[in-house]
Amino acid sequence: MSAAQRRPGSRASISRASTSPSDVVVDVDGHRLKLTHLEKVLYPETGTTKADVLRYYSEIAEYLLPHTRDRAATRKRWVDGVGTDEHPGQMFFQKNLDDSTPSWVRRHSIEHSDHANEYPLVNDRATLTWLAQIAALELHVPQWRFGPRGARRNPDRFVLDLDPGDGVGLAECVEVAKLARVLLQGMGLEPVPVTSGSKGIHLYAALDGTQSSEQVSAVAHELARILEADHPDLIVSDMKKSLRVGKVLVDWSQNNASKTTVAPYSLRGRSHPTVAAPRTWRELASPTLAQLSHTEVLARVKRRGDPLAVLLEGGEPLEPDFDALHTYRSMRDGAKTPEPVPEARPAPGAGNMFVIQRHDASRLHYDFRLEHDGVLVSWAIPKGVPTDMKVNHLAVQTEDHPLEYATFAGTIPKGEYGGGTVEIWDQGTYDLEKWRDGKEVIATLHGTKGGGLGGDRKFALIHTGARGAAGSGRASGDDEKGARNWLIHRMELTYTKAQEEKHRGLAPQPDDEAPAINAARSVGRALPEEPITPMLATLGSGKDLGNTGDWAFEMKWDGIRAVAYVEAPDAAGEVSVRLLTRNGNDVTSQYPDLLDSIRASVGTHSAVIDGEIVTLDAKGRPDFGRLQQRMNLQGQVEVARAARGVAVHYFVFDLMNVDGRSLLRESYDERRALLAQAVVPDARSRVQLPQAFAGDFDAAFSSSEQLGLEGVMAKKHGSAYTAGSRSRSWIKIKHHLAQEVVVGGWRPGKGRRSDTIGSLLLGIPDDGQLRYVGRVGTGFSEKELERLSQQVAPLARSSSPFAEVPREVAADARWIEPTLVGEVEFAEWTGSGHLRQPSWRGWRTDKSPSDLGWTHG
């Protein structure tokens, strides 16, 4: 059961319950759950137990939850298991929540003509775990979401259910799916297939939310009729079973506001634990296509991600209306703890008290709390508030606390949440300088005489991620642990605002333009005549930093390096933007969806900006695999189609020239300050200026790992921008080993890859020769495999480009000109100098073979 109770980024603790040897009590993101009868077999045909089901839903949660979030969930429960084909188990269909539902489960009601049903919102891992515990194997949701206060929004997705009648099967559903795809693309929709886990296929497509359910349902009905009219021997649009023999039903009705569809990644209550699994169109072309089991789906998403994530692109964050103290109350029983547990929701307020409490629980830490909007916004600081302005401490945001907690001191009983002794270390009032929800807080605390602070102290709390929490920016039960990580920094009380920003290594916010920008404008407006070659970092480790106070730390974004050349507006107000990669390739036409955002962000300036083009996954983290879908595209039509499915962002981190003034000799801190003045992130967040922070490398590196990023970039505060050279003033520190490689050939595939490329042969330039370092055959997306043959065909040659290749590799190798550069992850170097367990990460079109060097470690 351990996998169902532990995951990266969750607080989970387990204690044995006394009722059964197999029962456990778990803490999932702050919510306590009792899991019972873990050994019960729910799928007799495969021996799959409740523990297996809990494990599946725990591990699939990050992929499932974005598709169920804020949707009313109906459940199909098999309390005693699904049974067998001959003796099926009893199924309970449940809409309304019953009295045994935990109070912390988020919910909304739907009014019917004579009654109201209260539905759960499957928004977090704890709710998903609770549903698995009560054997709610199937989750069904509508195509619309609830709004912030419970109102139904227009649907944000379109669905067709392709259901085979007697005498036909999955192959015929695939044929219909292809026909429907053509019509949907003609309507401007790009469908994604999902094998239903039952008999058929679902087709999903993203909607912009401008049409009602009735309008979408009418369009879907008409589409089904057209398909039936064009292919009457294969397709039927009428629900009557007598008409469905030998045909595929195109069920359009699930777009109705009152209908639901089994959620993507939900288990099915069939004889085997199959799953409603998002697939690729390439998979649908396989003659061996079949429904997938839960173990197969877990292996797929870990390797390939979520093919259905494209539905989530561009969607606005939707949060149900909830009580700010909801999470706090759900974690405490007022009858068992002396802590204040108020019943009423907090009223908005404008108070300014603070309290710091010494909390001797399972681990000693300090709780830092600031009154804000009627509650105490709270952080746990393991090492206490920093006393040295050169050393930052980690601050983990916790649930909001009631104002009454500011005077609480006492002992929380052992076994209760936070069990241990709480003492008031210091308290008083604070003056607020800045509060940017989920991003940054700056305040001067006025401590009591004899308190732990020793008087007045000024602190900055800085969120470590590129994104803040939506809305209030406060941590809630379903937030990822990495998203709760902040740094707390002590500031000098006498600093001016500009000095504070420089001391912290943070870019100041774009308020009124500073004199430095105005002075730059007086120099001129023209961009440099020659492109500026980007400065390069040296690969290293934390041991290379020495005094970490000398460095600023940025997160390392997993994308393509690109320099933006932005002309100042001409007489007609037009602004020219060019994007060049680090080796000078012009990729402006590849990312047309970024250009308007860059223009808007720079405003009236001319500028040369250094940054990274990235794509983000459903959690807002860079995803290099998704970025591959935007690279190496030919023609405006192909680029436009990819842009609709995969959005790109431009993360800026340096400024080389502004309004004709070269900044190459300015310090890193000065360039960052000017960058924040010259670039204002656009309204859609397509252009972003991620924060940099100074001080604690260990905290920065740990936060990067928890956020699922590559690592960190350490940059010296006083360093100049040394264009075109690799400098030890910038050190990149990664969590894993990666190597850029030259592709010099390939070997044919076997089995399901018999008609395509099985592996690529890799090398690294070394003393004028290409040294063979191994081959890679894993990590390719389906689209990548489709393109590989086309990419390598024009580069074919008769001889090996490598200095030496093992005989068994050369036996069936196909050689190509060594001009293509890619990147792999790997476990280690072997004794013979080969890559052990390499996995393909993607092409590096921004680099050429001459740029490559060895990765050691």
C-alpha cells in the first residue's frame, strides 16, 4: 500500500488502526483518511485489490485531476468488487453525497425541479483517495465546470462517444474516428482520441467557452447526422439498439448539460481493470490497438505524458468558492485540541498583527504568521527567521489560520495534527510595503521588547516558483508541495527600495520608469548592427560556488535559448520583433504566437533580450517534450496548427541592450533591474520575468527539484555579460546527467517498430573525430517517430561518420551526415565511455555539432 500513501510533494503519514491488521490511517495533503480492507479483491479475474486501486489513483492523480477539476462527479461504486462476466458484482450509481462524506471534500449543489443533489468536486488527491476507499471505481463528469460561486459555466470541451454495436468492434470505431476527425478539423477543432476502457472510443476537442451546452449539443447532433448520411452502412446516430447492429453509434448526447462521460484516466468496472485512456492518432492506426489496463496506463504517462493535456491549454484557472479556513478546520477537531477552531468563516479585514510561534512538534520549527484579509497567512520556517542578510531560509506556506491563533500557546496532544508544544516567540504589528499574492511579501515587523526578533526587523518572503497560486496565492490542501515553497530574507531597515532590490538580487517591479531607463533612451534607439551571441554557462555543482552570498539563483528552464530583437515603434506605431537561437538561426516564423506578446511587453523601448522559449504542462512546469511539437515545422499552416495545440511562453532573464545602450559591461544586478523596467509581462503571461533570488543554494536547488525543474543557474551579482563565451560567472547545476549528442546513423526497429527507426546512433566530437558513445531507442514521442524517417532520409551516406563503431552495431546500421544535434538523459558513463541507459529528450536545433562538449559526473 505504500505507493498509495506516499508521493513526491505530499504530506503523508501512516498509522495502524486497531480494527483490522490491514487497515491504515493516512494523511494525504493534510487530510486524515482511514483506509480499510486493503486486501479485498475488487477485480477477481486479475486479483486486483483495493490496495492496487488506491495505488493507481494516487499515482495517476496528477494526470486525472486536471480533467475532473471543478466538475460535478457522479460515481459508480462496486463495494464488493466487479465480479466476473458470469457473476457480475452489484453496482451502486451515486450522485448525491451522503452524511459520511468528509467535511473537507469540496462540493457544489445542482437544483432539479423537485430536489437538489450535492456533488463532490474531484479537485485533489485526498478526495480521489477517499473515492477509491469507498470503491467508487468509475468517475463520470460533464463537459462543463462550476464557476467560482457555483454557477455552471459554458462547456469547455466537446465529446463524441463512438460505441460499437453487435458485430463490430474497436477497428470500426477507429474508422469512424478518422472520419469524424476530418469534419472536426474543418470546424477548427482538433480532436484527441480516448479508448474508453469499455468497448469504444471517445473523441474530445477543446472549446473556448463561448457557446452554451444546448448550442454545442445541437452542433454535435448535426455532425452525427452528417456522418450517418455519408456512411449509412457503418454509422448510426439514433440511440435505438435495434438500429445499431453491425454499426457504430455516434453518441452526441453527452454534450447535454445533464449528461456525463467517464472521466479520462478513470478505471472501469469491467472484469479487468481497464482505463479510459487518452491515445495518439498514430496508436489508433495500429492493427493491435486494444483497451489499456491500469498498469499499462501508468507506464505510458510516466514515459509520454498526457496526450489530452492539449485540452487544458489556455484555460483560465477555475476555483470554487471556498472558506479560507476550510483546510484549517478539516485538519483539527476542537474537542481534541486546545487550538481555536472557529465555526464562522473569516470576515475580510485590514489588520496588521503578526505572530511568530516556536513549535516543538515532530520537528522543531517556527511558524511565521501575518494578518491579511481576515486570517493569519502562515509559513513554517524549519531553521527560524534568518538573522544574516546573506543567508535565506526556506519558508513552507501552510494553511491559513484564524486570527485567534495569534494568542495561542499550549500543548497540542500527541497524535493530533501538529502535536507538540507551541510558544509565542514574538508578536506585534507590521508595516506592509508589498503584498503580491502567491509571489512576494515585504513587511517591517515591530516586535515586542524582549521578544525573539530583538526589535524592528524587515523581511521579504519570495515564492520560489515561476507561478504563484491562483487567487489569494495561499496554500490549500490540493496544492503541490513545491508550490508552497518560499524563501524568507532579512532586509536592511535603512535601505531604499532600489537598494533592497539590488541587495536581494531580485528584479524590481515595473512601476514608474527609473532614471536609468530615461538615461538609456538619450543614447539612441537603434539596435546593434550585429547580432549578440549569447553568454554561456559552465556546468558545475554547488561546490563551485564558494560564498553563496556572491550569487543570485534562477531556476533553469527546460526550453530553447532565444534572443529577442525588438525595434522601437516606427512612425506608424509598428514594432518589429526577431527571435534568434544561440547559434544565430532565425526562428521568428516558428513562434508567431509569441510576437504580439513580446511587442506588448517591451512597449515603446527597443531592446535585445535574452530568454528561453518554453512550453508548460498542466502544472505550469516547463515540458521539453511538448516543445518538440513546435520545432522543425514547415509552412505557416503546420506552424499555425501546432500553435493552436501547444502554447509557448518566453521566459526572459537578461537584457543586453536597451534603447541603443549596450549593457554588456554592466553588472548582473544592474541588468536585472533594467530588465524589469523595460519588460512588463503581458496580460496573458506569454512573456514572463521569473524571479531571481539570492543566498541559500541548498534551498534553491531543493525547490527546483520539488518543482520538477532541471536545476538552477547560479549567476554572480557583479558579473558582466560576456557575449559569445562560456563563463564561470554563470554556473548551471542540474539534478540529472544530460548530454548533447550528434546523430550519425540509425538502426531499423523490430516488432511494432519494424516499419520505422528503432534507435539512433550517437556521437560526440573529440579531437576532430566523431566518437561513438552509444545508441538511444527510448523516450521518443509518437510524433517524433513519425518525423524521424523524414528528417534523416536526405542526410543518408554510405560510410560511417564515426571514428570507430562496434561490429554488432554497424551490422545493420544506416549512416547519415553528422549534422543533427539532440539531447539525452542517462544514468552514468560506462567504463568504455558509452552512455548507460540513455533516454531521448529531444532535438537541439539551437545548437550545432561544434558547440558540443563532454558531460562528466
